[in-house]
Amino acid sequence: MEPAEASYCLIYVTASSAEEAERLARIVLEKHLAACANIFAPIRSLYWWQGTLEKAEEAVLILKAPRHLYATIEKEILAHHTYQTPAILEIPLGRGLPGYLQWIAAETQNASD
């Protein structure tokens, strides 16, 4: 049986550095909440924070996971993130290579929280 594509997502997270992104990725991956993490760093971010336009170098963490694990992943990231209000965004997948989605399912079937 092929996995339902809408059952999977990418989770986009910003972090203060590549090191923080990797630390967060390891926390999530060691609990089998996601199958894979990609880290892009450095990125340049411009954003409004408390009425001021800010600029910072950050890292982006992208996790590949089943959608039903999003709330648990969000909780883990919030518990270990250095930001007061980190960007944690679920991006549902409309389609994906069935074999790749099956791999995500297999790698996260023993998820723990």
C-alpha cells in the first residue's frame, strides 16, 4: 500500500546558527519523529521584531516527517530552541515519490516522545 501523500510534511524551522539547527535536528531524529533533516546556513534574514526591523544571520532546518507527528516535533523544538518565538512551520506535501514517502514512514514508525 502506498502512503497517502497528504500525510507527510516538511517542517521549516529557523535557528540562530548551523550548530543550533543541528542540535535541534538530532533531538528530533533521535526520537524518530522525522526521517531526515536538511540544514541551510548561513542565511540572511530580515524581519520585524517588537516594532523594529531586524537583520540577522541564521540557519534553516527542514525536517521530513509524517504530519501526525507535527505537534510532537513542535513541542520538542520549543523545549530546546533558544528563540522566544521561533519560526516552526508545517508545509504539507501534495505529492512525493512513493518510495521516498515509504522511507519516511519506515524511519518514523517507532517515534517516541
